[in-house]
Amino acid sequence: MRPILAIAALLTAATLGASPAQTPGQPDPARVTAGMYTADPAHTMVEFRVNHMGFTDVFGLIGPITGTLKIDPAHLDQAQVAVRIPVRKLFTTSQGLTEHMFMPGLGDKPDYFGPKPADAIFVSTKVTPGADRMSAAITGNLTLNGFTKPVTIAARFTGAGKGLLGGLYVGFEGTAQIRRSDFGLVADLGLVGDPVDLTISATFKKS
């Protein structure tokens, strides 16, 4: 047993003494190169959160998201982003609630999106960089459920670098709030909240 214990001790010492591996992406703006980027659908998604009857919040996810980002670190105010959000891919942890989102409805129109909702689209119209050059206010038009309204995303740069299989990537997180009634989603108002909080996680790969 002693040789086994000695080997284990050596492995433990080597592990403790090893420096941690650096992740490919780092929150360093100097790593960002100018150009056109394409959204990585596997790592770009929207989380939504809405209050349920004053008791708790309900969460859900929408993805995969596709789109483009044009960015130049020297001219951040000229950045442009356009993404397509597949509403039909929306899901929650409640099968019944998820199904309710896409039911035809009993009246003239569905309670929420109906069986064949169009993709939502967000197109930026203005980018205001923060003084720290790590954040920005991204204002644009969100088209959802047949309605188009202005929305501002509080975005933050989270990392850039070379992927494990090559290619240059940049990552961002963002938050925004919309009112579902602005987009014709008025079912159950008073029971389910009107404000909907959005959290965006987006990874883009240089084209």
C-alpha cells in the first residue's frame, strides 16, 4: 500500500502546486478585433422573468438565437447588432405553462403567442458606450408578436479571445425590461405581471 500512498501524495502535491489554466476568453477589451461577427447559437440565449400572482417569479429561456454584430473597438458608438429570437423555442420548467404559450385560444386570438409565432427581431439603432469601455446602452427596435417598440439593453462586455478550435470570439451579457402589454400579450394581467425582465447572454464569432 505504501507505493500507492506515495504516488497519491505526489499527485496531490503536483495538483496543489499547479497554476490554474487560463480560460480562452478574458474580459480584456484589447483582445477585441474590429469586424463582423456572427452569433454562436449554442451559447446565445434570452432568459425571461415575470411575476406570478404576487408570490414568486416564473423563469423561462429562449434560444438558439442567430444574428450579427459589427464592432470596432476604436468606434464603439458605431457598433451594430441585429438578432433573431425564435419565440417558438421558448420553454419553462412547467410543461403546462409552456404549452399555454402556444395554444390557439378560445376567443378571436390566442392568450399569448399562438401555435405558429413569428420570430422576434431586435435591431440596434444607437449604441452609447460607458466611460469604463466595458459597458454600453444599446437602444433598438424589438419586433415581437406583431408589434415593434423601442427597447434599451444595458450591456456589458464579458470576454474575448481565441476559441479552443480556432476563431475569434467576443461575449456580452445584457439586461432589459419590457412590458408585455406593449406587445399585445395581455392575457392574465393582474395575475401575471406586466413587466418582463430579460437577461441576455451572447457569444459572437468573427466571420
